[in-house]
Amino acid sequence: MLLAFVVLAAAGSASRAESSGATSPVIGKPAPDFALTDLDGKEVKLASFKGKVVVLEWFNPGCPFVRASHTAGSLVGTAQRHMKDGVVWLGVNSGAAGKQGADAKLNAEAVKTWSIPNPILRDTTGKVGKAYGATNTPNMFVIDKTGTVVYAGAIDNSPDGEGKSPQGGKLINYVDAALDDVAAGRPVKAPVTRPYGCTVKYGS
């Protein structure tokens, strides 16, 4: 059964997030720093993007929800569109060795097949994923120019991943909305939503 999707209607405190059923351990806090390698073995440090808006996308090419989002849903072309505006977009795969979607070759094939323009970073120990409280793939985080996490949750309000069953009848891309708010200097209207998709394939 697909996970129910709960949206916070407005920015609020942790207690308000808890009352709506959607929580995040990092919302409103400095983004946990990390240094991970991409599929080519190049080290990528979050700290090197200081002063820029950053989107983190928890990724698993073996997950049907990720596949749907990248081939029919809200992730089609989204990273490329925002990267043109100067947003840094990083995919993170926290799958442990031997787990679904963790194989480097499979990730490289997905990047090519789905025309993914951003790096995919390998978090095989799961340390970074756990620091952010990433639970699902896809699971999205938006970090503003001050280094604060201002959005955590799902890519959109359509838990089929294809954008065909939006809650409330209207498809809302929450990352688009959060980035619009950040660009306009407004508080993010829906800072925390409940992510849907596959569980992150941590080793333990």
C-alpha cells in the first residue's frame, strides 16, 4: 500500500510538524556537512557550495518510485531547469553494498538513460543519509544560501511517483515551490512533507 501523503500547510515549529505527522530532524537547522565521492570517484563537499542554494535528492535507480519520478513524474527535467538558474543539485545514494540500487554501474546506466544532469554521490555507510533523516527514495532536501535546511520531504503530492494521483486533485511540485519561495526571500510555505517511495536501503 502506498504511503499516505501528509503536507504541512504552512511554515511552523517542530511541534506543528509533529501534530501533522510529518517531521524532519534537520528542518530549520544548519545542513549536516559531508564529503562523498561521485560515480567517477571525484570527491564532492557540501561546504564547497557555501552561499548557494542546494537541493539533495535521495536516489535509488532500482526503486520503482524513483524510476517513475524520473521517467514520467515531477523529477523529469527538474534538476536541469533549476541548475540553469544556479541551483546546485546533488543526488545521494545511501544504499549499502549489495542492496537494491547500490551498484555503481546501475547508477551510471540510470544517469545516462534518464538524462540526469547532476552528480550521484555514494553514501555506502549511510552516515549522511542518517544525518539528514532520509527515509525514502526519492527524499528531497532544500538548503538555502545561509546553509539552512528549509525544505524536507517528497518531490510532490502524487504518491504514485508519476504525477497521476495528486492529493487534493492538483499536482504540486514541492521542490519547485520551495525554491520559488527561497528565490523570493519568503519562508517556505510547506517546509516539511511526508516522503513516499522505497525505504532507503541502509546497511544497518
